[in-house]
Amino acid sequence: MESIMKLQQVNKTIGSHHVIKDLSFDVYPGEVFGFLGPNGAGKTTTIRMMVGLMSMSSGDIVIDGHSIHKSRKQAMKHIGAIVENPEMYPFMSGWKNLVHFARMTDGVTTERIREVVRLVGLTNRINDKVHKYSLGMRQRLGIAQALLHRPSVLILDEPTNGLDPSGMKEIRAYIRKLAKVENVAVIVSSHILSEMEMMCDRIGVIHNGELINIQSVEEATADADMEVTIEATPISVVERVLREEVEQVMTKNDTCQVVLEKDRIPGITTRLVESNVNVYSIYTQKKTLEDQFLKVIGDGVIE
Amino acid sequence: MVLLNRLIQNEWMKLFQQRSTWIMIILFACLIVGYALFMTTEAAPSEAYGENWKQQLQEENEQMRTDMEDTPATADYMGEQIRLNEYRIQNNIAPDEFSGWNFVQENRMFVSLISLFSIVIAAGTIANEFRWGSIKLLLIRPVSRTKILASKFITVLLFAMMMLVGLFLLSMALGAIMFGLGTWTEPYLFIQDGEVREMTIMGYSLMQYGFSSVNLLMMVTFAFMISSVFRNSALAIGTAIFLMMTGNSIVTFFSDKAWAKYILFANTDLNQFVRGTPMIPELTMTFSISVLAVYFALFIAASWLVFTKRDVAST
């Protein structure tokens, strides 16, 4: 598949700080790409370079075949973005804000603005002034302005920042829908891993301006060990059976907890049944990317 | 291709969606109306000249000549008045009553208030986008930064022009209501290079408004530059107003220096060439206009360079 956005050895030096180091990756249509890193890792700087707010010290970013260096205007036609907070003009209505940004791109009709407003569910409040909006409504209006010109790459910096749980869930569902239905490439940044796992197809981890690894979320979870909790009696028998299979067993009251690969679970279940124990429940939980993430980040020191 | 007029439309919309813009306009209109009322009731120049106005003028001149000896400080002004009166007598031009046109001409002083308001707007137009954070949404469109900058500058100029035309028309309307317009061909006398000149009062008023706008344009462009370079509207308003107030003193202070004639404020008052008494004797109209053009180009170049080249970093 042809990538829609390509970062090629992007470097950024601010003063004597080498903030972004040789960043290269590709983003494909229809995927949600997570850009993960602790605060200060260079996420926002990278995003600012992607949308042309900051210049690159070296390297290039190519969007749908247009270099942001050489043909910025062509490249920007394909991008919709929210950088940090969706800061619109507070003294104007949501509608006027959208009209304002619609005028800045060719071919956005009034009908299209209405459609986008409906899409983000702001129809009832669109004529209110933005300073009366809640953070969630502002976030939605921000997404609306980013979608007006039907971009092929949507960049959202911390899109669930400041939202309540239901708002977060809504935005996540919405982002997934955009990628799948409209074939938009969505780039989402965050410092919260669990957030990312819920909405992204692939996650790139950035730390101190360097891309540490990129992996697909499914891959990561298939490989990952499962945390298995078994509730059964008599627990001593269970513990003995488990010890034959795995090194570490944690026993607490009537439950035992072990960590093992997913495909070993059926075997263990059979052994337990054969040992005549009463199994009440077997509960599994995916080990998240978190451990890997923390291992990568390590010291967590920001240079 | 995003046309410049669409961007100007945007800037104009943002300008008039802000309450402060309306407050300035309403305040301005109230001031002019208030001044008109004040002129009719308090300060109506009631010196009516009758049939034998020639004799009255001669008496005035006598009076002024004696006054001149007592207070030499006012000698220049009185001397000019005497010359104008003599010219009237010689050429048989009766002194007119205070007409609507005189009101229009006097209201030229409000142009400095327009400068003030336009400076405020010029200072905010870029700095506020940074303060609101909306600059990040503005600059990620398929539009060059140059075009966005141009749309902002043009909008500020359009605002200033709207205010100037508004001032002229409102003064004319008020003048007509309060004092009667008389006729626009009414001759206006003034002294240029020591000689009395005649001009229609409408032509003279337009010329004066035009000259006053030069200072306005330069200060607005200056405020715009500060706004672009430092992204701080308070700084832009402060420095522009400070320079506007102290400009003449700066020139006077350095007037014995050879480079004084290159100071912006030695050149902003083009009216000085009509009067024939420039602040620095060797100044000419052509020289001043060239100096103004260079300053203007510098201000615009600085605004442009910074606005188009600098990163929009985290706030």
C-alpha cells in the first residue's frame, strides 16, 4: 500500500538542542497511527513540522506526493489538524468559526459545513458563541474545522485531553469510523498508552526526539503474555498442578495467578480438570503494552 | 486558489465580531456629535460682519497691531491674521460666517483619534491570533503566510479609511444641520511661503484630511510591524502611541544634528510644505515623501520577514 504521509530523516534543532533526531516513518490511508511518548518527547514539535507551523532543520515530510518544503500549499490541502488545544475565536459563533476556515480552502460549500456540523453533533449549539462551549464541544468544533475540506490525513494532538469518559469514548469511536469508512489516515498523539491501545492500529513510540519503535497493536497483544487468574478448590492441588507448568505462582485465598502465553491455557485447564479440582472461574487479562512502553522509556528522564 | 478578498472578508468579520471595535466606533461618533453641540451652544463664533465689514476688519487690524507690541509671542499669528484681513479688503472677499465647512475643516483634529483606534487594531491583528492560539489553525491552510499578512494589513487600512470617510461625511452632515453648509466653492484663505493663497474650502479640507492621514498610515504600519515582530499588542500600542505623542519633541531635540531630517517625524507632517515653514529648513516635499516611502518599506519588510519565516512554537 502506498503511504499517504512520509517522514524522511526529519531533524529539528532549536538553539543548541537537537530536539528531533532522524525521525522517519510512514502513515497509510485508513489507519489510525498513534504517536506515543512522555510529555516533552517531541510529539508536538513533530506535529508542528507536519503541518508547516515549524520548519525542519533537515529532512522532508511528503504528503500525498507533495513535499512540505517545495509545495507546501499542495501538501496542506490534504491535511486537517488540531494542534494542542482546539483554539477557535471565542467571540464568534461556532458557525462563523467554521465559515472562516471554510473560506481558506477552495470548494467548501455551505452544505458541506452543515454536513460536518451534523457529523460532530453540534447542530443545536452551532449558533452559540464559542466562549460558551464546554471543552468537549470545543474539541468537536475543532474536529469539524479539521474535516471541512475532506483531508486525507487528519492530525489530532491529544484529542481526548480534558474530556470526560463518555466524551473520550465518543471521540475514539468517531476516529475509528473516520479511518475505516472514509479511508482517512488519522495520526493521534498522546502520552497515555491505554488510550492509544483502544483506538490505534499502530503505535510509534518517541522518546527524547528519537523514534524508538513502531508496532501494530494486534501484534503486540498476540505475542504478549496473559495474566491468568484461576479460582478453584482445593487450592493446594491447583497450586501443585500449576507449579509443574510454570515457575511463578501467586496464591491468594482461593485463587492462583500465573503469567503464560495464550495457547497454553487449554492444556492447563485440562490438567486441572483431570486433577479433580472444582474450577469456579478462569479469568484472563492481556498484559498491556505498558510494560514494554515503560521498559523503553526506562528512566523516564527528559533530556 | 484562495483569493485575497476571501481572506480580507475573514479579517473584516473577525474585526466586527469583537465588541471593542464597536465601542471605538460608537465612542468616536458620540465625540463628534458632542463637539458639534458644544460648538453651537458654547463657542459659536458670533462675530457677525455687517455691510461695512471692510471698516470692521481695519479696526481689527489696528487692534492687533497694538496687541502685537504688548505680546510679541503672538506676533507671528497676528501678523498672519492682519495679512489675511488686508487681502480680504483688497480683493473684496467678505469674511464668511462660521459655516458647516469650517466645522468639517476643524474636525481634522479627530484624525489623530482615528490613528489611535487604527493603531489599536493594527497592534491586535497579529498579536491576538497568537494570544488566542488561533494562529495555529490559521497557518495550517493551503494559503501562503504572505497572503494572510497582506489580508490583515489591508483590513487595517480599510478600517482606517472607513473611519476617515465616516468622519468627513458625519462632519459634513452635522455641519450642514448645525451651521448650514453654505457653498463648497467658498474661498478659503491661507498663507503659503509668506503669500496669501485662495482655495475652495472643500478642496482645502480634503487636502488637510489627506495630509493628516500620512501620519496615520505611518504609525499604523509601525504598530503592525511591532505586532508581527514581538507578537505583543500592548507593546505595539504603547510604542506607537508614545512615538506619536513625542515625535515632534524628538525632532526638536535633535534638530541641530545633520541627520535630524532623516527622522520619521520630521517628515510626517506634509502640511508644513503648504505653510512653507518646514521644521527643518532644508526639507522639501519630494525629500519627505522619499523618506516616508523608505520607512514604510522597512516596516513592511520587517513584518513580512518575521511573520513568514519564524516558527510558531509552543505558547
